[in-house]
Amino acid sequence: MAFEKIDSTAKELVYTVQDYFLFSLRAVLNLFSRPVYWADMIIQSDIIGVGSATIVIFAGFFTGGVLAVQSAATLAAFGATAVTGRFVAMSMIRELGAVLTGIMVSGRNASSMASELGSMVVTEQIDAMRALGVDPIRKLVTPRIFACVTMLFFLTIVSDFCGILGGAAVTVFMNHQNGTQYFSMAYEFLQFPDILQGLVKPLLFGFLIASIGCFYGMRTTGGTQGVGRSTIQAVVWASVMIIFSDLLVSIVMVSIFSR
Amino acid sequence: MSEWPASVVDSAVPGATPAVVQFRDVVVSFEGPPVLRGVSFSVGPRETRILLGPAGVGKSVLLKATNGLICPEAGSIFLFGEDIARMKEGSLFALRARTGMVFQEGALFDSLSVRDNVAYQLIQERVPDDEIDHRVQEALKFVGLEHTFSLFPGSLSGGMRRRVAIARALIRNPELLLYDSPTGGLDPVTSTTIIELIVKQRDFYKTPSILVTHRLQDAFTMVTHRYDAEKDAMVPLPGGETDANTTFLMLNEGKLIFDGNIDQLVDSQDPFVKEFLE
């Protein structure tokens, strides 16, 4: 009995992963054949990019501030408070900017994608779209993936910038250190691999957020309860996959650049 | 209309016209027992097939299989002469665009206005705005809802939503119409309005169609009435006549248990048909 349960769960997991890869592949390949719904891509970019800007700005600013508060206390023990700027900038650009932005956008947008598409599935709007001769993956999924990948890239840059500013605010106004020193330390020690690492991650995270959100939305079953289930699964899996892929990218990047 | 392969023409009938839709031993199953078991029937040009049966016997599944929204496990489904049973999703869109489908609850896009819902296909085809507005007004006039042009589906009643769905299905002059319980859950007056529209469409445009319903009253109204263009209303056929092009199918537990006209339906000795009619 237990073996049967394990067997069926394993099979279901394999099928889900297989479905997800095929679904994502189809959505990406749609970018290279007509019609491409550019107007939908712009609308989605506005919803995802502009819509998430406020939370990303605040989250980035406060995270940078927290980093400065925590690091200053520890660095003071070694008489190294001068490197607070370096610490904050490195942490934000290499790691936290991308991951926090990814998690914030995932909470806001993976959930909205899953619930919006899920509602369309249970009210037969997706079937209606197919019956009208329009490919729902091309019309609904591809624009969301494109928009999420491009917007997360820019949102991460905004988050990094705000994080460094937040760190500066704490360093200058609370720790009473020199602002010029903070910014010069933040800038001087940054190298190409750090920037590259910080900007490769949002591309991957953006893809994961949109593809997972849309995937769970499009396979919704079971009415309004099913929509709720899909939304939860989308946010949970998108968040987990962001952190998991962050680990993988970090390992690869560090091994390539030894930094 | 495109030329169809000889396989879809009924070879037993000399000079027979090709079927618009043909099911051959179609089996559809999801998880569990089959929903459709060896279903075979055809829909000819100008023919209206009314699919009867109680809830949960696979009527909607059959309708969705007709334009490839659901893939059969076995058997063949010919739509406009092409076997769609094993056709890829990408190839099906062009065929589906030639059909019109009215869903059970209308399935209108709730974030779009009535105008954009009705014009959905035209917008995707980048038809100029002026032409879209003109054709949407025409389609809405057909269903008597010109005043809803700029409203959103959320502000429409159930009956109005179905009528907008009919306008959306008609706007591109489809070669086949599929109605999935268009009167389900509506009050008798609104149901009659919807059936009147379907009869008007049948007699005015003569588009072949499949109509799914479990309401015998709607089915009998369709077969005993015609559209009078002068009165712009549905009127009974004279002398107890019935519409020869409107025939019946009945499903029970996934099997097609009846295929014939109104007289054959009424005279049927099948216990399930008799019970259903009673």
C-alpha cells in the first residue's frame, strides 16, 4: 500500500515536471514565430514592472539599512566599520537584491498570474479562447514570461540601488560615518563578476516566476477552491525554485570566477 | 468552403453532400471509465442536431471534442473533412476559427467590454476599428443587445451574457455552430428568447449546428417552429409540420442510443428514451 502511494506520487511528480518543461518550451518558442502579441507584452510589463516598483524600492531600501545596522556592529569589533559600504554593496548586488526582488515579485505576480489564469480556466474562458482560434499560451503565457524576465532585470537594479542608499542612510545618519567613504568603498571593490552574478540571476528568477505562475494557473481544476490551491502552489514553488536556483547559479559563478 | 476527401462523404448515398462533422467510433476518457464510448454520427450541411441526455452523460465532452478542445482516445472526428482526432493543437486553431461556439455560461472575457468580446477574433486578425465597430453593432443587433456595446460582462444578466456569447460566435459567419446548453439555468422567458435567436440563426443563415440541451421543451420548440422574417419573430410551423433539417441525438452513459428525427424519437421503444421523454 505504502509502495503504491510512493509509486503514484513519484509518477505524478515526473509527469508534472515533464508537463512544466513542455509548457515552458512552448511558451518560449512562441517568441520566434508569428503572431507575437507585443501589445500584451507591454501591458504585462507595466503590471509587473511599474506595479512592483514601489514594494521593490521599499524592500531594497530597508534591506540595505538592516545590512548596515547589523554589519556595523560586527565590523566595529574588528575596527573595520569603514568597509560597511563594501559589505552592503556586495551583499545587495551579488545576492540580496536579486533574491529579495524575486521573492517580492513572486508573491505579488506569480499569485496574480495563477489566480487570473486559473479563474479563466474554471469559467471556460481559456476554452473559449481556443475555440475562437487563439492560442492561450501564445496570448497569455508568452507575454507574461517575456515581461517578467525583462522587468525583474530592471527591478533588481532598482533594488540594488535603493539597498545601497538605505545602507548609506543608516551609515551616515545613525552610525555617524562619512558618506563619501561609504560610497567609495561600495564602488571600489565591485568587479565585473559581482555585477554579472547579480544580473544573471533576475533573468532566471523572472522566467521561473512567470512560468510557474502560469503553469499552475493553466492546470487549475476544481472550481474556486482549485484557484486558491493553484495560487498557493504557484507562490510556494516559485519561491522555493528562486532560492534553489540562486544556490546553483552562485555555485557555478563562484567556481567560474573564483570570487 | 474547401473540398473534402471522399472518405467523409457517405458512399452509400448517391450524390450525397459531404458531412460538416463526422464522428466514427469515438472514445473519450479521462481518469476512470470512458466518458464517450464508440460514438458515431454526422452533421450535414444546413443540418441542426439536437443532442439530448440527462446531466453528466458526456454531452459537453462530445461538443468539445467536435472542434478539438478535447482529444479522443480512439476513433476519428472529421471537421470540415479533416481528421482532427490526432491533429496537433497548433494546426487546430485555423479550423476552430471557422466554427462558432457558445459555452454553457457564456464564457465571456470579463476584463473586456462587450464590444471587445464580440470582436475578439476580428481584433486578433487586426481588422480596422471602423469595420469592427460596424460588424459588432450588426451582431449585437441580431441578438437585440445594441445598447450593451460598451458595457462589461459583469453588468449583464445571465440571459444577456448568453446572447452576447451568441453574437461573438456569429460575428465571423462560422461554417458550424456549437451550442453548449445555451438555456441552462435561465428562466423560461429568457430561454425562449435564446431559442428564438437560435431558430432565427438556423433559418436565416442556415449554418449547420449541434445544440446540447437537457430541456425537451427547447428541443421541441426548435423542431416545431420557424423564423418569420416579416414578423421578425419565431412562429409555429403550419399544420403540425416539423423542421426536416432539425434532428435528434441522445446520449446515455457515454453511448449514443438514438439518432433520428422527431417522429422516430417520439415512437422510440428504447426504455431510456421513453423514460427521458416522459
